[in-house]
Amino acid sequence: ARRAFPAWSSTPAAERSALLLKLADLIEKNLDVLAKAEAIDNGKPIGVARTVDIPRVVANFRFFATAILHTRSELHDADGKHLNYTLRKPRGVAGLISPWNLPLYLLTWKIAPAIATGNTCVAKPSEVTPMTAFLFSKLVIEAGIPPGVINIVHGQGLRTGAALVTHVDVPTISFTGSTGVGKWISENAGAHLKRISLELGGKNPLIVFEDADVDAAALQALRASMSNQGQICLCGSRMLVHKSIHDRFVAALNERMRWIKVGDPLDGTTEFGALVSEAHLKKVESYAELAKSQGAKFICGGARVPKDKLPDRCKEGYFFSPTLITNVPMGCRILHEEVFGPIATVESFETEADAILSANATPYGLAATLFTSNVSRAHRVAAQLDAGIVWVNCWMIRDLRTPFGGTKESGVGREGGDDAIRFFTEPKNVCVAI
């Protein structure tokens, strides 16, 4: 990557753009192959990989391939005596570390802006889901990306990831993963004064006010809590519902959960697949058992999917039932820690102030969702929530032009749009005497 940097960073933006667009076309052409690999790699329904994950990979490259053709510089006229203008130059080798839940989507969200702006990169996908990154590397070669520009290195986090974080020739680190690992990266990369972006965990509130459309909110809440088997850092699994509509909302959400089609991830009609590993399944189980031991009420789910409900091929798979819980004691860890699985909790509140206080009562601040028909309330509450992104009457709407990232223990730095381009480039001021 270091050897390839001088030539790649001096390649005209139009040429870099053309190569990225060619890579995007190849990914789109191989959509079915990549979607199948994702379903096998981490148990997500192949239909979701076909319609969401892989198309978003294509969008990542197309967006940044064209964005670099429209960058601009700043110029300041100092009383006609001097002109100061700012250049943005690529930083060198970028170390990119991504998680297993959205394996190719999140990996390429880092790769695309890094190389579009003239950097080279060493990308480490999760060791749990290596296949899509391997297939992607073959498309990189086919697209004609010069050797050394995109390097895919597989390995364990403690060895391979740590080597990237501490290597003296890697000045930029972008990481998506757990808060614990993010803190370690911050400490160790900080010792080398590296630029870092950390997109970490979340415990995202989903607030439903009394004036909301209950059926529409329940439908979005189902998506927000159960998509990808709850294995998305943006999942709105902690639901806060006004007491006047609490029972109606729980009944509506419960009805929808019971209709989720759980099954073989390789079946195109499956809506809900397996968790990524046995270890993760046991973690999710432990949170359900903890809530049960503290008196929580299970409306549905709460255990592994019975084997007789699964196809023969999947009977030994890591399937956990869509789960809905109410009456959880306030001190229970399930309300404050990231489960990263298909467990939704519902709490009630009385006032707007109560909802905001409860929503902010976690160490995290990644995302929040609220449902209301009152426009003034929507703006007022959104401004007071401790979250890097707030969705109003919707969930998981993605716009690559906007900044993305969290507050508190959900991370530092921003990805997306101009923020990503600025992150991977270094401003250089030039002052010219007239």
C-alpha cells in the first residue's frame, strides 16, 4: 500500500473515478454470487442481501466515484496583498477494519472514500465473515485497480487488526465494531497521533408518542428491531411508548412479529435467518434469561427457534426467535447494554420530558427514532436526544451525503459525504504574495 501510494495519489480524479465506477458495475453484475456468500457467511436472508446489502455496496462506489469530481477549494483574499487557498491531499495508507454484521456494505463504505480521494488502503474484514471480502478482492483485480491500492488482509483482530492500528506507516484508522475494541484502538492509535474514526455500539431508543399512527409505528418498529436478526448497530430495540397507547402498540407489534417468516437463509422467501455464531447465540440467550430472572414479561419469543420449526438443513443452526418483552425492571442490563440480537423491549412513559430522559439514560448515543404527528414536537425532541442521527416517522433511511456517527460511547468522527472525504484527506494551506 505504501509503495502504491505515490502513483495512485497522483492519478487524475477522472481516472480514479472511472475505475471505481467499473468496480461498481462488476459488483452489480455479480450481485447474486455476493448475496449468496453473505447468506452463507453470517446467516442473513439472501433476499435481504440481494435487495439491501449488495445494492448499497454498489451505491458506495458510485457515490464517491462521482463525488471526487465535484470537490472544491477555499480561497481567502487578504486585502489584495495575499491569497490563501486550501488544498486537500490524500493522507497515505488507510487502515480499515469492519465488522461481521454487514460485511461488504460497511467494508466498502470505508474503502470507497479512502481510495477515491487518492489514498491506498489495507482493509481487514471480520474473521467471522471472510467470504464476501475474498470475492470482492477478485473483482478489484478484474476492474483493473492497480496492485497495492486495495489490499484485503484476513486475520484475527488481536493480531491483524492490532498490527494495522499500531503500524507507523498507517496514519489513518477507520473502525466499526464494539465499544471495548474502539477504546483500545483510541488508546493505541493515539500514542502514534493517528487520525481515527470509531463507529461503535448503540442502544437506540424508539419513541412512540400518543399522537402517532400506532399501526405505522409498529410496522417500522418491527423493521427497526428485527432487521438482520437485530444485528445492526442502528437497531431501535429499546422502545418507549406513551402509556395511553402502550397496550395497543404492544398488541400490534406482537401480531406482526408472529408473522415473520423464519427459515433457511438461502430461501429467497425467508425474512428472518440465523445469528452469526454459536457464541453470539449464547450471548443473546443470556440477556433473555437475565430479563426473565428479574420478572420481565415475555410477549413472544425468548428462546431458540424449535428444531421442528426449521428446515432439515438448518436444524443445528443458530436461530433465536423474534422476542418482545415488557415490564422490564429499570435496573436490568438489557435496557442499557447492546444485545445485538432480536430482542425488543417496550417501556411506557407519561410526559415528553420523561421520554427524553429515558432515551438518553444509556452510555450510548448512536441513533434514535421517534413517531409523532406533531411537527413542532418532532423538531423539539430530535434536538434534545443524545444521538448522531434521529429518524422521525421512519427508520434506516440512508443518504450518503449526510454525516454518520455517534456520541458518547458510540464513537468519534463522522463517515459519509463530505465528512468522509475530509477524513481521508489533509488540508494544506498555500499563501501567495501578490
